Amino acid sequence: MLKARRRARLLAAALAGILSMSTLAACGDDAGDKESGKTLRLWHYEAPESAMGKAWNEAIAEFKKTHPDVKVEFEAKGFEQIQKTAPQVLNSDKAPDLLEYNKGNATTGQLSKQGLLTDLTDEAKKRGWDKTVPPTVAITSRYDKGVMGKGAWYGVPNYAEYTMVYYNKDLFTEHKVDVPTTVDELEDALATFKDAGLTPFANGGAEYIAQQYVYQLALSQADRSWVDDFQMKGKTDFSDAAWTYAAETFADWVDKGYIAKSSSGLKAEDAGVSFMQGKHPMFFSGSWWFGRFAEEVKSFDWDTFMWPGSKLTLGSGGNLWVVPEGAKNKELAYDFIDITMKKQAQNTLGNAGGVPVAADSSAITDERAKKLIEQFDTLAGNDGLAFYPDWPANGFYDSLASEVQKLITQSAGPGDVLKSLQSEYDENVLKE
């Protein structure tokens, strides 16, 4: 749990960020703004070259056309920044009208329980979002006393996401490695690359990348009831076979050099960039990187494969559009969400490498993007989305990052790490 001094630092950082909003990328007509007196203040953390960034920039332009008397103030935020400061910001008079926020019990669920988010249930029915968003994706839109899966709508996702292994096809060809379809084949591939002087997996221990490796290893030994217990029922045994396999295997991979000890302090951006630079044959992460890789990777050919030997992987509906309870222009926020759900924005998102929830499939012309969407449809159809490891408990993102870092630096063994995670989970978990 956050200590008082840390809360104070986070609050100060949040307020400082709010006061330094001189870098706004503003769209709109100043004269019109003076006439209407209305401004839509929008925050999100998608990179402009990403699929979501492209689609949402297009949505801003469309909103401007349909609301010529309204000014749009868009401010780019970092994922970590919003993750850590949203409770303080949304509980102030500086809250935006609309923002992108992480889904799950410990984030959107917690804010809804605290009364900081607007109940969107009536609006979802009125505008048809409850019909547009598939049931498997809508799980993360609804919360009852902070627990996802049922209750009122507190967020709207206009895309979906899931994790996979990105791989450098040129390096696979050079070292005569086939795409692994079993755990044993994956282990053989890791050993081959390490023997050739390459660190097989790109990793970032300071943020979400490393903890998602560990969770995927656990998922490879788990089933749906295990996921439901961990994610929504507030009970898991970190000494069970799945968690033990995950922690011990991850620690073993670090020891063998499959994951670099030096990656403990690296961020997600560092990991993604190192893969784009061709330094690692593989990178396990989410579909949110797909569009960026398609745009920026020019020096080698790449593709993706699903984690071998696992029916489950990390994934869900995408991050949510949420409307703060204190928002000044809620109706404008609803209008903007509506635009992002229309075919134009959805098709743009799909062709740019995102996973849209309401695109026209015939309008997706990029072959690699089609494969991405088809893979998701198969995964979702087989009940293979297992959400993310930090969701069930307040502050668990930081707990996971800190404990998994210990496996990378080898400052603690798997048993001690799992014991600490059990304690943090039990203390902070949100239950039905």
C-alpha cells in the first residue's frame, strides 16, 4: 500500500503536471469556443504513430467538424503517469472531460467504487455501445462494487488487445530456428539463440513487460477457473503449481541468460525499442505494439506467434474511455466516444494494426492486420483471454514490478517472491 509520503509526492507530481499544460495539442476554433463557452478536454496515452493514436486523431478531426463551436484540448499523458495519479487528479477540479484509463479492479474498478467515474449505463444503451462491444470485451466495462464483469458501465473500449510473441524472422532464418509450437521447441530456440551470443527475449523489468512474462508462464499451466479465482473471486494460492512453475521458470531463464539481468531497470519503451533495433530475436508483449512495429521496423522482417502450449494468454477489451464524475462537459465526452465507435475510426484502427471492436472486415486491407484480428477472434471465441496480473488488487502493479525485479537481479528466490506476492494480494485484493 502506498505510504503517506509517497501519496504526497504523487499528488504533487499530478498537480505539477496539471499546472504545466503548456504543451497542449489543441484542435478547434477559438472564435467558436468564445461563442459556445465549451471546451472538450481529452487525455490519452497512445503514441501518435500507434493504431489507436491514428484512429483517435482522426476522431478529433471528425469531432471538430461535427462540433464547430467547441474547442478540443488534447493532452498526451504517459501510461504510468495516469496509472499513478488518476485518483488524485479526478478528485480535483482539474479533471478532464474524458480520458483513457486502464481497465480492471484495481484501476477503473477502484475509481468507480470511490465515486470518481460517471455511470455510463444509460448512455451505453441509448447510443448502442452495449450492442456494439462484444460480450467478451465488455467484461472490463462493467463493475459492481469495484469488481469487473457485471454491474454498471463505467468505461467504453473501442478496441481489444492481447499478447503474443513478436519475432525477428531474419534472425530465425539465420540461426535455422523454426517457429516453436511446443514448450520444448521454445526452450530449444532459446538455447540456440543464447549459444549464438544473442539474448533471446527483450525485457523491461521496471514496468509491465517482466510481470507479463511471469503471468503468461503461469497461464500456460492454468485453466479458466484458476483465472476467475485470481481475477474476480479474490483468491489464489501463489504456492500452487502454476505460480511456482512461472516464478521458477522465469528465474531459470534469467540464470541461463535468456532474459538479461541488466533488464531489471529497463522500461517497456526500452524493451520495445531494443526489439525494433534487432537486438533480440523475440519480444513477448501486446497488440498495442503492432502498429508501431509495422510503421517503424524497416531493417528486418518480423511476424508473431502465440505462446506455445497455452490455451490462455493476457488480453481483454482495450483501455477504457472513462468520464470523470466531475467532468464539466459530459455530453461532449459521450459524443467523442461515439465517433470512436463508428466505422470510419474503427476501420482506420484496424488497418493501422489495432484490434477494432466494430470495424467492417471487408475494409481491412492490410494482410498482417487481418491476421492480427483473426488471431484475436479465435482467442476470444475459445475463451482464451485471461486479463492482466495487476488487476485484482490495489497497488498490485507496483508489487509485481518490484518482486519480479528481484527475480531478474537474483536478490530473492522464487519462493520468497511468491510469498511476498501472496501477502500483498491478500491485503489489497478486491472481492465480490
